[in-house]
Amino acid sequence: MKKYNAYKDNGADWFGKIPNEWMLLKIGRAFSNISSGTTPKSTDIRFYENGNINWLNTGDLTDSYILQTKKRINEFALKSFSTLKVYPVDSVVIALYGATIGKLGQLKIEATTNQACCVISDSEYIKQRFLFYYLLAARKYIISMAYGGGQPNISQDIIKQLYIPTPSKNEQTQIAKYLDHKTAIIDALIEKKELLIKKLSEQRQAIINEAVTKGLDSNAPMKDSGVEWLGEINAEWIIKRIKHITYVKGRIGWQNLRSEDFRDIGPYLVTGTDFKLGRINWKTCNRVDTERFEQDPYIQLKNDDVLITKDGTIGKIAIVKDKPEKVTLNTGVFVTRPLKNDYLPDYFYWLLVSDVFSHFIDYNKSGATIQHLYQNVFNEFSFALPSNLNEQRRIVDFLETKTQKIDIAVNKISNQLKRFKSYRQSIISEAVTGKIDVREWQPQTAEKS
């Protein structure tokens, strides 16, 4: 793609030089309407019954057009809050708070918003679609200006102070047309790759599920397990319960470790956040002193221990391999190992990765969001087990081979996705800052088809 004939320094922002013909405007001066909304009390039905006014929050922002909102309010709510305004079609919406900072949407419907959304509309100089793409390009820069601790945010004032490189409105329309076309092609490719990853992941899970309930013989006779979360199992297998065959321990509350307990050297401390692809990422583990390590010998880890997160994201699984000399557990994780010789730890790992264990967790939720996997609950987990360790080993070898092939394929596709997304971001940034000249661009015949 060709460039403009000449560029000038802007001296103001992240995007470097801009074409000589372009202006540099502040969003706060270019747009006459920059504001947010509010949230009517969710428990007050008066604001929501027979709602006919679209009301959006950051969950409705998907970096695309907004065609509908998850919630609606009514005329009573609109009259009750002066901060609730109905914004016109084509308005650009940007998220101001928390993990969603910088998420975008462009209204294809009239809507009002909550206080976490900033709506930008009405400009004599800047087209809404051009603004949308500019804010996509500027997202990292916008996020870098966030303030606050655990819940960072940006303000409307930060948005208003942003400089936006501004070509003529006709040129803005052409740039937006170019980006609509190019991103649609890339998005279609991304969607296909994401769908392929989803299918491969489902195939991987199905292979694991069948192997740990049926075995490797597709013609093996089956029987009803009589266990709610287990269903049918291999007729020759036996049902075992955690509390009868498995050592289970966790760090008790009064031993909770804080950041001031961490050291630069010393024994490793494993937390659920250190789980990566079923293994422990030793590089991310914190370290503690020897006294802390020796405080509880019951949670000193061994190779082939299987770990399960019991708080937060419940049911993340990892098996300990290539263990450093001394390793202990932080809170939020159970360590398990066989009490006798009933099963191979590697087989138990695959069992817990299967849907058998996730169904057990779902069964024990009892309609509520489970926040903690208690040991007395986990002890009641029943599962099917081949009594022959050689059969378990064959299943483990089969699953390692099969899943490795799928994982390699998924990793290759994931890298392609990263390149597509990086290219998408790159062409948006280059177009809205004038690094490429698209004034004469027209879609090619092949692209049109």
C-alpha cells in the first residue's frame, strides 16, 4: 500500500507523524456530545417492567456494531434520572472501567447506557465510523492512562483530551470503507480458525471422556454405574471413591501465606495460577523460606502428585513433573496421591480432566454457584477404574499420544490466529493515522467474491 507524499510531526501523541494535509483535533473539541448514563436500582421493578428502551452496559460491547442490548428500561426510569439519555444510531460507545476498559461498540439502535460506558456523538469534523476505528487503534494507549488500584478506570476527561488525526470527511469515509472491507475478510478467517479450534477441543474432550469410562475397546460391554454424575461405564471396571483410595491434603487457613512471606530463593510455592497446560510452570512460582516449607510436611509435593484447585476457578488440574528439590502448596489447592496401588497418578490426572469430574462438581452445586470445593465433598467423588494397572497405562499412553497431536494442531492454529489479529490491528492503526494512503483503493474482484 502506498504512502502519502509528505508527513509532519504531531508532537502530541502515540501515533507519530501524520500526513501534511491532515488536522490534529482533540476529541473533546471535535464532538459536542460526550457523556455517560446510570444504573437504575436493579431490584426496583418500576424501572424495568415493560421496558421498551435499550439500556446497554459494558457486556454489550464487542468491538462491533450494537444490534441489541441484554436489558431494557422503561419511560419511568428515563424520567427518574437526568443522567439517562437516549443516544442516536451511529454513536460510538467505549468502556471506562475495570477489565473492559477500551472495549467498543457502535450503535445500530437507539440506546441509553450505564455509568461505565462513555458515548461519543455529534461532530462537524469527524465521522463516527472513523472515530470507532481510531479508538480501536488507540486502545493500548488508552489503557496505559488508566488509574486506580484493583479496579482501574479511565475518565471522560481522558477521552476528551485524546488527539485524533483528522483527514477530510470524504477521506474518513474512504478509510472506514477500506477498513470495513478488510476487517470483514480477516474476521471471517478468524471465525473459521476459532471454530476449528472449538471442534478440535471438543474432539479432544470426547476422546478423554470415552477412554476413562469405556476404555480402548470400542466394543466393550457397558453397564449403568448407578452414580448420578458418572452414567454408563465399562462393565468390567470397578467403582472407587476418593476417600477410600486417595491421600488428599491442602494448606489450612492459619498457614495462609502473604506476599511478605515470599523470597527470591528457597522452596517453591505452588498456586493455582501456576497451572499451565496440565503442568506446573515453575518459572511463575513464588518462593518461601525453609521454615515455611517445613511447617506442614503433609503438603510437601512429590513428583506425580495430582493437584486440584478448590477455590476461585474450581477444578483446574495439574500433575507434578520435573519437581525442584523442595515444593509446597499455597492455599486454594488440594494435593492428591494414591494411598495404595489402586491407580496410576497419570491415569487419575486424565480422569480429573474428563467430564466425569466436571459433572461431579456441577452435581454438587445444587443450583448455586459453588465457591469452594470442600474436602468432605471431594472425598465422595466416585469414579470407574480399570483394576489392571497395565490397562490404565495403555489408556494413559493412548491419551498422551492422541491429545498431543490435537494440541500441536491447536497450537498451530492459535499462532495463525495471533497473526491474523495482529495484522487486523496493524492495518487499522496504519489507516487511521495516515501511514498508508487508501484514497484510491477499491476492492478487487476476488475480494468482492
